[in-house]
Amino acid sequence: DQMPLLQKLGGALGMASGYLAKACPQEIPAQPVARLQMMQSQVQALAMAIDIVRPPLQSFEQSLTPDQKSRFDGAPAAQTSVQEQNQAGNLVRPCGDSTSAIDWSIEQINKSVQPTGAQHDDLAQIKQAFNAAASDLDEHCPATAPATALGRLETIEARLDAAWRTVLSMQVALANFETKLTDAQKSRFDAMNFASR
């Protein structure tokens, strides 16, 4: 009775994987705002992949006996903290570790654009927007991984939702800042490369 449900789950995983492969960009845009727009679409693609997987995962999980569910959820590993996962290389950046990255980004913008006195206030607003976005992201960072597979999926979904809001707010802040730049400043701003951080 469980095999058809498992096959549906396998099919959904394959469909989600194929969807993500098609959504993967061929190249990364040069302009910072365009890169953030690309990141936003990638977060949306990940959220869509979760929507594909969730119903068959839920149906399969509900069909399991308590013993099967315990093995499926991987109970011993479920108690691993997010910090331990990060040390194991499962996360790119630990939660709450955004201050240095934000300061570095603002400094790079400052060096590249060389803002006028009036534009320094605009740059301060970017930093404020970045800090608010990072705070929102940190609020949705779990201290430990949930015990169930479905719970972990829901945690990922909440984290993606926060990431989408973060990218959007950063995108708006940078786009507003860019409108106040001279052509020469805009050219230097668009040539910036944040990938080294």
C-alpha cells in the first residue's frame, strides 16, 4: 500500500529537481541590482520545488507506522544543531553572522562609488535596509533541525520566505541608491563584484 505513495514522492522529487535545473540561470548578471533580481527568482524557484514535494511527502509520511516514521525521519540526526550542521559544511553562513558581511559590502560600495556628501545619507539608508533584512533572516533561523522530515521542509520554506523578503528589500534599497548616482558612479557601481565575500 505504501509503494505507490513512495513512487509518487520519487516522481515529485524528480519533477522538482528538473524544475530547478531549468530555472538555473545560464549566466550571472553584471549589475548588483540585476544579480539580486536573479537571486529573488532563484528563491522563488526553490519555494516552488518545495510546493511540488510537500503533498506527496505528507501523504507518504502519514502512511508510515511509528517505527517506519522514526527511521524515515532519522531521529538521532534530528537533534543536530544548526551550528553543528554549519561546522559540517551543510550551511554556507551561520545564523546571526551578517554584520561583517554588511560592513564589508557597504565599504566596497563606498570605495567604488565615492559618494558625495549628500549621497552618504543614501548609503547609510542602504546599510539600515541591509541590517533590517539580516535581522528578519536571523529571526527565521532555527536553533536546531526539526525532528521530522516534513518539519524540516517547513523550516526550509520559512527560511526561503525570509530570504525572499531579504533579497527584495536589498534590491529596492540598491535600486533607489542607483537612481541618485551620476553616470560615472553608476558605471563603477555596476562593475562591482561582491562574489569575493
